[in-house]
Amino acid sequence: MNSAVKGSTRESQGLRLVNDIPSHGSKNREKFEDIIGQSVKMQEIFTLVEKVADSDSTVIINGESGTGKGLIARAIHKNSDRKDKAFITINCGAIPENLLESELFGHVRGAFTGATSSKPGKFELANGGSVFLDEIGDMSANLQVKILRVLEEREFEQVGGSKTITADVRIIAATHRDLEKLVQEGTFREDLFYRLNVIPVEIPSLRKRKSDIPLLVSHFLKGFNAKNGKDVQGVTNDAMNIMKEHAWPGNVRELKNMVERLVVLKGEGDIDPLDLPEKLRGKGGHSELPSMEISEDGISLNTAVTDFEKALILESLQKTNWVKNQAAKLLRLNRTTLVEKIKRHHLQPSHI
């Protein structure tokens, strides 16, 4: 049975899988097929990508780890006139400096121990296309000089070689670091920073676009169901609210990994709060109790007591996933009394 039809009568229970997730508002949807997002911030990113793609201007993509900087870089390439040429990615922070230089520019035979034959570098292999330099903020000062030369003159020499090689490549860079701060600290070249920072693209963290979480979850559920032969149908409202309240320090990558784990372990049915990792259930959305410190100006006892009561009730509800009978037991109250207090404090599950 079609999963969208199967879930239609139970829509109130939470997120249902759909067959066609609108990932964005672009008319050229196929060029953004791997990027999911309908939030205002993501729509701005899609628009910017389409505007800058056809130029040869250097782009620097800023964002936390796991936000999808590589996907945006690939989208820029796929929307450009270079789309039929190579798109080569290299992580500048994952390769030792001596090997990174060889990876970027190639080497001649005998250039160093183990160099038994000549090898072309990424810039030479990507001629006519694009090179994505991920985590460029981790690049050494020596290599920064050579990258600056490629940007300005489109030429370089292989390690151990004397022949100048010309390469027509577009450089797209990315970093999770604050490059301006690194410039001030003297660990990143100012001239390279300005040469890279022609078109900056800021990728929002997942906690800044929480309205996209249901779309992402549905997208990942469908993919991992198909990959693992499972039949997880959706996510309950309570479980989705917990997901929305989580800070997601690992961003989309963390969410994707969690959904894969949930699909494998759940197998079928709906994901509920008890299926979620303890770190989400234990910390997600929990409010710290208000401070009871008395300032020099004094404090309103009635207001403080009210705020403290509200915080305790909210914490009990979050600990029990909003099961009022259980929350009332934690607070040693009658259920009817708890319901009255919930109404008085206008408490309800968080919807972001």
C-alpha cells in the first residue's frame, strides 16, 4: 500500500512518509536533489547558488561541521558551465602537509621517498572543472601561498618539478573556522582570505532551521527503509518535538546517522520517544529551573514561586513525554490538579 495513503488516516499521530518531498523551491529541482530544505534560510541559499553558479568567482562556504557544505559546493558546480567537467574534493584538514601538497599539485618521479613514478595532482586532473577545498582553514601557511598563486595566476609546479603547469579550475572552498579571526591571529594569510571571500555563503546550523527537520527525517526514513528493507512509517508528534528541541551539534550529519540507527533497530511502525537516544530524551527541551538569587532591588516572592512551579511542571512533563498521569505521580499531585496548573501556565508541547 502506498505509504502516503496508509498514513493518511493516522496523520494526527505525527510525521508520515510521503512519496514526493518538495526539497526546495527551485525550478531546476534535479540540480538540488540531495539538498532538503524549505526554510527561509535554505531558500536564500538556493537562490544564491543559482546566481553565482555560472560565474567563475571564488566561493567560500562557511558553516559548522555536518551542515552540508560539500553538498552546496557540488550544487554550485552542477549549476555551472563546468558541470560536464570534473568536480574534485580534497579535505585539507585530513591529509598531512607533505602529502597534501602532492595531492594538490602532483609530483615527479623521485621527488620524495616512495615517489616511484610521476603523478598528476587534483588541480591538473580538474582542468576545466572545479576543485572543492574543504576545511581550508586547516591549511599550512606554506600551502596557502601556493593556493593564492593558483587563484591569481592559474599556474603551479609539481612537487620536485620545475615545469609550470596551467590549470583552468574554479576553486570552491569551505571551512567551519572563523577565517577572519585566524587572519587576526596571524595563522591565515590576509591576502588569501580576501581572494577566497569573493562570494561568501553561510550555511545555517540545523538548530537555526528546525522547520526543515520533519522534511529531513522523512527523506532519511525513506532512504534507509529502502536500503535496509525496513518499513518504518513515520514519527509521532512527541518524538518529533523532542527532535526539534535537540541542539544537533553534529547538524544534518548527526540527524542522518540517528535516523539510520532508528530504522535498523525499529524495523517497522512509528518512531516514538522511547525509541530515541537517551541524550535526546534526557536533555532535549529541558528547561533549567529559574534562579532564586535575590538582587539588591529585591525579588517578587509570588512571581518567583509561580516561575518555579511552572518550571517543575514543565520538567515533569518533558521527563514523561507529556503523559500527564506519570507527570502527576512525579509531582505527587492529582491528575486533575496537574491539568488545571498546565492550563493556568499555558503549557504545551514545543512546536518550533
